[in-house]
Amino acid sequence: MVGPRAHVVVIGNEKGGSGKTTVAMHVTVGLMRLGFRVGCIDLDHRQQSLGRYVANRVGWVGRTGVALPMPRMAGVAASDIDSKAGAVAEESAGFDRALDDLATDCEFVVVDCPGSDVPLARHAHIHADTLITPINDSLLDLDLLGRLDPVNRTLVQAGPYADLVWDLRRERRRRHRSGIDWVVTRSRLSTLSDRNKLMMADLLPAMQKVLGFRLADGFGERMIYRYLFLWGLTVLDLDQAGIGLEMTKSHRAARDEVCALLGELWLPRVAERLDRLRDPVPQSIVGHT
């Protein structure tokens, strides 16, 4: 187990394109803006989206002098050992070292997993105090959680990812004698009502009781979430970002979505500080060039 102060938040889903990195970065920045020390680990060796996000943030701060809060970043190198068992052991040990290092001075560690079932992601799940699974508002994404009868839409059996989480929860209890708080969020929600959206709204509340997850408000389909990647920014940074972007009604709604998610994660000592994000104090831009 890592140090007693570090609460580990893992963002996991076997399907790519579900918005994991967007959630990871906004949770990270939200926690930092609440006054917590946060570390990050990017486990996607190929895309390294979270690592690139943080690198863009470092670059923007260096270029402009804007005083943005910055997480501690750690990586886990891909093993080049020929033996599969040896490679898994080496990468798992690398993750443990990174987590132990961040836990020495971070109160939260946010881990972004790849969109596939790989041993390193499974190992990270076992360390999760909180597991966040964003899913797109589609029945294809829902199938990873549970298989449905096409006629009466009842749950027939757990999906592959729900089965995996069940097994890893059991393994975590065996190793650490504590459970995983599993939170599922609907991502990229459209403002329009359609048959698919209404069906998801009906099915997920019933599935959570059987599969053992909690539902939380997710992020809408807003361009601002993707647009800010180039600067390493989030919607919580717009008041001091220095990119000349006006705070619109849509941007405020996006900020409210992030605040709502942070409140529903039930993370330690977060609820008492959330007002700091809902009514941010404008800050002047320092050294903008």
C-alpha cells in the first residue's frame, strides 16, 4: 500500500474514446485548485494523452508565466523483456515505485489507464481507492458493463469490464483489505433527447444495483473540453489562462459539470472545499507575452 495520505483515483475503461483523459485532467486540476497536492501517472505507453496534456501545460506556463497549478507527473516505462511474465512483473514493479514516490508528498494520485485490457491497467485497478469509468452515451459502451436482452432490455449477464472489476475488487480486498468505490459517468452527453439517450437513462440506474457501481454526472458534448488540450488547460483555468478566451455560458456550464463530478466522487475532504471552484476569484495574468 502507498503512503497513508495518498488517495488513488484510477480512470479506467477497456474502450478507447470514452473521455478518460479529459476526466483525468479535470479531476487533477480540480483537486489542485481545491488546495490538494496531486500526482499523475499515465499508463498509456502509446498515446500518452495525459502525459502530453501535462507537458502542454508546462510549456504554456513556461512561455507565458501564468501561475497555473501543476501536478507531479510520473511514468511507467514499457518493458522490453521477451518473457511476458517478466515484462508484466517489471512494469508492475515500475508502477509501484512511481506510486510510492508520488505518495510521499501527494494527497491524491490520479492514474489514467489505456483503453484496452492490459496487465498494467489491471495492476493499477487493484490500487484504486476510487475507480472512475466514463462511458459514451451509447449501447455499445453499455455492453462492456452488462449484456442486455434485446426484447425486454433486462440485464442478462455482466459485461467483460464489469466482470474484470469484480475480480479486481476481490483481489484488492485480499491484498489490502479494503474495497474500490466504483463510479460510472456518462460522457459526451448530447443536449438533444433521442431514443438512445432515454434508454441509457433508464438502464443504468437499474444496472448499478446489480453490478455494484455508483452513477455520477458526466461531461456534456462540449468543444471546449477538447479545444484546451493544446495549452494543457481545463475549463477551471479559463479565468487566468491567458489565451484570450471569453468565459461564455457554455463554459460556465462545463465548469459546473466538473464541480458536480468532484462532489459526487465522495473523495476525502473535497466537499467542504467545493465552493472555491463554483465562485472562482479572477486572477490577473502574470508576465503574459
